[in-house]
Amino acid sequence: MSSGSVSFVRPSTAPAGRSSSVRRLFSRGVPGRPHDLALPPGLHDGAGEDNASGGEGDETAALPGYAERAPSPPAGFNSAPREHTLHMTHKKRVWASLKLVSHALASRSAGDAPVFMEGNLIKGTLALDLDAAEPITKIYVEISGRYLNDRYPYRHDFTFLSLVHKLWTTNDGDPNQLNDGRFRGKLKGYYRWPFSIELPATMDVPHDLQHGAAAKAIRLPPTFLEKSVPASIYYHFEAVIVRGGLFRHHHKISTMFFYHPRIQPPPASELRQLAYHANSALLGPDEDPTGYLTRKVKTRGTLYGKRDVFTSISLSLALPLSYTRGTVIPCSLTISCADAPALDALARPAHLSVHLQRRLSMRVAAPTGHRRAATTTTPTAPTDQATPVSRAVWWPAAAGTGGQRATFRGEIWLPRNLKPSFAIPYFSLNYSVVLLPLSASFYVPEDKGVLLEETVEIATVPAVGPKARRYAPSATADRPSELG
């Protein structure tokens, strides 16, 4: 029997399998590239992102002090399991089928890849339909998670997750009969092995992959595939059928799948939860001091080319500093200035510049003992890519404005397909809220760089409690509107 070909067919509804234990390993230097793996047709960079975007909690969730209800499954996940089927053929006849059950959204494309979130069981079935006796000695499935950085001149590749799940060996006896003896014959006919595998939420990896230093537990990162970034994180599922005899061969059915960690923010402050539940305006940091983190900075600039202006800017972010994608970051900003005319000219929503920034950090390490000519960059130095993601929208606050002070309420909208925060050795994705100087054609700030920066976490599932709301006024509505 030849290794055959693998084809991908449209998903459908499927039953679940049984549970079993798994073995976790850590290895490095596994060869291969992401595009060498079996990738379903139609799958591309960024596919599957919306399949795990953060939804919102139940709007009727209880207020603080009452019984709380756990949040509903994230938007983008199908509540009914769907089946993804891979076939292996020989002379146009299907002799091996792998079925995986996931919660990927229905799609018109036959190239859907399985999607799993932290806590989901990877369930499925491997079936053989053999029309001739075959000397098969072992059948197992393997799940791997790998990191790859193709940045020149050092290609960095390591496996951070490896789960091996045995389905059958000859020591288990005849798969279609109940016996304890070793199976010494050949397989012929129809066989079916259901499986259910639980992915760990964290993995222990060395601090330094080069020297094998002490290990630490890290959360499994999400799938990361972007054309403009040399680093990638991908997950791979493979069913292996070992054929014995004179010509020993491993038949493999494999596919990539998308993985999303389950990151949940702590509950919002009690006053913010009350506002969400009652559909009332959010209180600011003056009324809800424990619900905000406030940072201040003093600035100086020139107005109309001849007038020095001194201001103090306070930026407040809603606590905790963890926000679910698909929601917003509530914020408040106050400008204080002793020069009332200057304050009146500068204190406008269009002049405020606050945004969410994404920072990718990639560290490329040279192999042990490798030497190269001196260059302007160090091989082990981190390579950062910082890009703005979403700009805050502002509107005047109902209170806190007058005299030498102007206060604004604001929100930073978080895209539903935003990748969550993560960190593994040599690669991390972090977010921060950045305050830039006031921006107006008639004003020149003395400091043109970042005034304040505060790290925040992007989560994947909503916090327990009332559903978050959007408050920014718009042309069609001047009252809070629900997200999503």
C-alpha cells in the first residue's frame, strides 16, 4: 500500500469520542516550516481569528453581591460541534479517515480548519477500511505546537508542545475482539478508534532554550500567522498508522488547527457593573476612584508661535487593566491649565491623541558556538514592531469642566479579531495605551514623543458580570449602545 493522498471535505455535525491521558514532551530544533504542513485549501494567514473573538457576558448577570453567572461562550464559536474529515486514499479508494470535532463557524469554503479554545476537548475518530490484509502494528495521534522565526541569518525553530495519544498496538490484541493476547495477524476490514484529548492550559519550558535553564510554566499561546511577521506559532494534528513488515512505513494524515487561549479579565468595579446593568452613564475617576488607574504628566508648548503654555494632563484607564477583544477600554482625560484662553483653544476632542499600541517582540538567538562577522545589530537583541491599533474617541464630560480644567470621557474600541496578549521564549505580543502630545496646527509641543504609556492585557472571553456597553455618542444615537 502506498502512502496515498490526503483530501479535505466539508465539515458537518459529529458525535463525541472518549477521554484518555496524554504525554507532554519538550523538544527543540524540529525541522520543517509552517507551509510544509498539510494546510486545508482556502486557509490563509489570519484565518480563524474571528472564530474565537471575545463575546460578551450575559446582560442579565447579577450585580455585585448577588449570585454571578458565568459568561456565555465567545462569539464566533459554534455551539453545536462540527466535524472536519480528512481522507487517505489508495487507487482512488478511501482506506483511512480522520474526523475531528471542533466549534469552528460554518463556512461556504471547504477549507475550514478546526478551531479549539482552551478547555475544549479535541475529539474525533480514526477509521480504517482495509480491503486487503495489512501488517499494521501501531496507530497513534500526535498534537504539536511549534514556534518558527525565519529571520536571516539564524533560523530559530522549537517545539513547545507535544502530546502523544496511543490508539492501538499489537499488544492490545485484536481491535475487533475482547482479548488480552498479543495480536500477531494482519488487519483487514473496518476498524474505528474514537479519541478525546485535553490540551493543557500551560506548558513548562526552559527559560533559555540554548542552555536548558530552569523551567517555568507558560500559557499556551494562540496561533499566530501573519505574512508581514517572520515569526509564527502554529499547531498541528497528525494521525500516524505504522505499517510493519519488510517495508516499514508510516502513513500520516495531518492538518493544522487554530488554538485560542481562554483569557478572562477580573470583574469590573462595582460602580461600573451597576452602570452597565442600569444602562446609565459611567462614573469617572473622581466618583469611582478605585475603578480607575490615573497617571499624570506635565507638558509645555508654544501656542500660535509666541505664547508658552504649561498644562497638566491626567489620563485614567478603567481597572482592571485587562479588556476583552470586541469590547472597549473606558478612559477619562483631564487637561488643567492656568491660561484659560489657551485651555479653551486646546481642550477639544480632535486635539487629544490616545491610542492602543501593539508591540511584537522577537529575539533571534545565534546557535551555540556560531560565529559571524560583527554587524551593527546583536543577534540576540530583541526586534520590536510597534504599531497603533485603535485610536480613542472622546466627548466632553458632563461634569469636571470649567475654569482651569477640562474633562473628557473616552473609549478605545477593540477589534473582535484582535490577537490576545501572550509571551513565550523569544516571542511575545503586548499591548499598551499610549498618550501623545496635544495635536493642533497652532500648537507646538516641547516634547514630541510619548508622554505616557501603560501596559494592558487583551483577553478573549468577557468578565463575569453585566454585559459591557459602548457609550461614545454617534450621529445615530446619543445614548449607550450594546457591543456586538
